[in-house]
Amino acid sequence: MATLTATPDRVGLPGLLRHRAVGKLALLAVAAAVLVPLADAHWASGSWPQALTVDLSKPLTGVSDWIIDNRDSHPLFLYFFGYISNAVVLSVRAVYLVLLAAGWAGVTAAAGLLAWRVAGVRLALGTAAALLACGLLGMWVPTMQTLALMVVAVLVSVVLGVLLGLAAGLSDRTFRALRPVLDTMQVLPAFAYLLPVVLVFGIGVPAAVLATVVYAAPPMARLTALGLRGADHEVLEAVESLGTTARQRLFTARLPLARRELLLGLNQTIMMALSMAVIASVIGAGGLGDRVYQALASVDVGAALAAGLPIVLLAVVLDRVTGAAGEGLRPGGRAGWAYAAAATVAVAVAARLAGGLDWPGSWTVQIAEPVNRAVDWMTAHLYSGVPYVGGTADWAGHFTTWILDPLRAGLQWLPWWSVLLVVAALAWLIGTWRTALTAVLAMAATGVLGVWKPSLDTLSQVLAAVAVTLVLGVATGIAAARSDRFERLLRPVLDVFQTMPQFVYLIPVVALFGVGRAPAAVAAVVYALPAVVRITTQGLRQVDPAALESARSLGASSVQQLRQVQLPLARPALLLAVNQGVVLVLAVVIIGGLVGGGALGYDVVFGLAQGDLATGLVAGAAIVCLGLMLDRVTQPTERRAQKEA
């Protein structure tokens, strides 16, 4: 049978890349040969030297004490932060009261009719069914609390994101200044946003809303700038030739041409705001997230699931509605919207006259008790002692003993300078010397902050979870790329898993695996897997059909086509899948501190729970540095070039 043979032209480029990589490693080895003996002579070669550590506990404690002492008297708090806090509280309360005044029937009708105008009857029925399910689960009031917070946070995020996006899209200098800020904010885990706002605004709704805004505004800003900068130049030149002003060109050409990107930014902002609004329950956001958090704290899986299902339903509905908006509104114009508004008002008034504003208690279905009975059954039959295969607790224990513990011990055993060398080598091989320098400085910052060992503990969990995610994700992505039927069956599952907020993944994990580092890693794998599968599938399906046809004409088998054609040509997509997998895994490993994940996640949770500003902020800063390092180590030069293009 014929086999694929490489032409001389195809041999040259990989050879050049290999020589270039060898040259980089040789330069790094020379630098290490000079610097490592100097470092070894001044500091010990084991863990991070104490002499290079900066103790921030005293200044942070001093800042915390100053804020506490001056919160009720200093003009900065009375006339600036105080006004912001009051405005947020009044806005959320106003939206919440409007939702309550509309009643369950009015809110359901409004949501269904909005979905009908945007995407048609099928999505309208699904939206109404999702809201009714929230009521049936006994979560109508918490759902309205979460929606009220979401409405305010999304509106502020969109306004802020559009303003920043306009500035970056219309000015090259502003774009260059904002790009590294947005890049950094994109890799920050959600937990890292909580402590700074708590420091200023304290525990409560204002801190939750503002943390959500800071977390959700960057995608709106980035996509707005992308849409404006990617507008068709020929259209812009034609509009300019008509003598229009800059403002007229913005509103008549640039913004309409960027409509798809703007709506995609709205979609991403809404999804991130919902995710953050749930996580912000640990700082007093209330609503559904608070119910989940309280249930997890008491290991009440049934109550956590009852509150988690409405979160999933809201996420799916919001994702579908905003996604459909990007395809264009349904015909009917203003008349259709007028009819929808009139129908909503009529339903709300009828419900008020009938005295049915509140969700009827008799219509509530209690699922907590049967779910807890099922969990008890699983604990008794699946948790441990299953013949031959063992139980879920056994799997978690083996994963901890055989993978997490050795990996953590190995990383913490390595001399600190060797860890930095490995980081530099990986970042330089995949990127540039600037990439390597950024990654090394970010990793070294965790040592300077005095949390070198906890950072390596978190890194060990991330590496283990990423390895499992990539094995499962790439294999599943290959199967989906090679089978249209399998991809169609997989698509709705991936859609649901991608829209679920991070917090919700902890519920089934606690039920099946208990608490600890292994369950946190499992939750991270489940959260990151859909993105890896989607990117892998898309990358393999976008391979040039001519290349595959050429391979088939040479008699290559399907395995040979995959190994020698599809995977090499899909390399940029695979590297992007690795990068996204790392960033998403880190986000959930940190949240795993709530279920015994330990390390930096535990420090953040402890700082929030105990009001220990120094511990929480230092851990949050270390998470930022770790996320930045992992992003740079897994971000290829090609991806950065695409961003800059």
C-alpha cells in the first residue's frame, strides 16, 4: 500500500523550526550556566529564598484598618464610594420591585414574548417553560433577586464595555494601551475580583454588582473594538466620500457594520455576568447563588441542585435569546413590539386583579428530599466498595495518591530557579523572548508574595486536570470531527455544559466524590472539557479538503490522514484548545477551595470568610500571576499575531 512521503520543501521548514528551537534552548542554557551559580551562591537552591520575599501583611492590614476606621467619615467614602453604593442598591431594588409587581405571570409573559420577537415560537415556549420551572422548584423569589442584580450589572457592563471599545476601536494608541489590560483581565479567575471590591464596599449587593461589572465588561470592550476595527474599509471610504462627519460615519457605518460583534459581546457579557453573580454570593449577592452556597456549606446536595437547576435554565435561555439576536430580529417592526408590550401589560394586570402575583405555594415541587435520598443511595452503593472497579471515593483517593500528591511533591522539591527555567523554556519555545520574560516574572512574583508552595500546589492541580481534559477533549473532538452524527448528538450536551456557571459544577462533584483536591480537579475537567472539544472539532473540520484528498489519493489510511495531515494542519486550533483549557481549569480549581481544594483557593476563601485582607489579597494576586504565567506559556505566537492583526 502506498504511504505518504514528504517532499524536500516540507522537510525544510520543520528542520528550520527545530534549529530555531535548539538555538533558543542553547541561549537559555548559557544564561542559566551564568546566573544559576550566582543565585546558588547568594540563596539556597531549595524552595523560594526568604530574602526575596516581600511581607505585605503589615501594609495590607494597615490599609484594611484605615478603611474600617474611615468608612463612615472620610469624604472619599461619603461622597464617592457611598454614592456609588447607594445608586447600585437603589437600582437593584427598583428592578426587583418591578419584577415583583409584574408577578410571575407578567414576568413569564414578558420573557416569552421577548424571545418570540427575537427568535420565534420555539424559543419563546422554551423561555416560558424555563421560568415556570424556576417557580415549580420553589425558587421564584431567588430567581427574581438574581435577575434584578443581573439586569443592573449587565447594563453597566455594556455601557462601560461599549465606551472602552469605542475608544479602542477608534484610536490605535488607546487600543495598544487597553489590549494588555484586557488580556490580563481575561485570564483572571472570577475569585480574584471579589476581594478588592469587598475591601472598598464591604459585604453586600454593591460589592457583588461591581465585581460582576469588572468581570463582565472586558468581553464587551474587546468585541466592540474588534467590530469597529474590522469594518469594511471600502464601505467606510464610500461613506467618507459623501462628506459625512466622524460622528455620522460612526452611527451610519461603523456601528451597523459591527452589529454582529456587538451582539456577540452582549451574549458573552450576559453569560459572564450570570456566572459572576452566582460566585459573588460568597460576598452577599443573595439570590440563587446564595442558596447554592449555603447548601454546599451544609453538604445538602438536594437543596443545592434545586437552586442550581434554575441557574442552568437561566443561562441556557439567556444564551439562546442573545445568540438568536445576532441572526436578526423577526419581521413585524414596531407593531410587533407594540403587540408584545400590550400583551405583557394585559397579563400582568390580569394576574394582579386575580391576586396571583406571588408564585402559588401549592405549585411547588420539592426535589431536595428525593435527591438527597438518591445521594445517600449513591454514597452507600457507588461511593465505595463497588466490586472490581471501586467506588467514586476510591477513584478520587487514587487520583490524589497517584497523581496529585506526586506531582505536588515533585514541583515543590524542584529548586526555585529550575522552575523558572522550565517556565522560560516553554514560553520562549512557543512564543517570543517577551513572552518568556513575562511568564518568568509572573511566576517569580508568586515567590516574592510569599506563597511559592501554595502556588505550586495549585499549579499541580491545574496540570493534572489539564492533562485529563486534553486527553478526553482531543479524543472526543477527533471523534466528533470524523462523524457528523456523533457531533449532532454531542452538540446539545456541549451547549448546556458551556452555559452552566462555574459554581454549579461543584454540586454533582460533591455528591459523587465528596470534598478534597481530587473533586476540585474533576469539576475543573468537566468545566473546561466543552471548550476543548469544540475548538478541536472546529480546527480539524477546517483543514483544507484538498490536503485530505491528496493524502487519500496516495493511499493513506484514516489514521495516517489524521496523524500526518489533519493534526499538523490543525496545530493553531489545538494550541488554542490547550490555552483555553488551562485558563478554564485554573478558574474552577480556585473555586475548588470551597470544597476542600486547598492551596490558593483556600486562602482566598479563608480571607473572605474571616475578613483577613492580607491572606486573601496576597492569594488573589498570586492567582493573577499564576494565570498570566499559564496563559503566556500556552499562548503561541500565531495566536498573538492574529489578535494584533
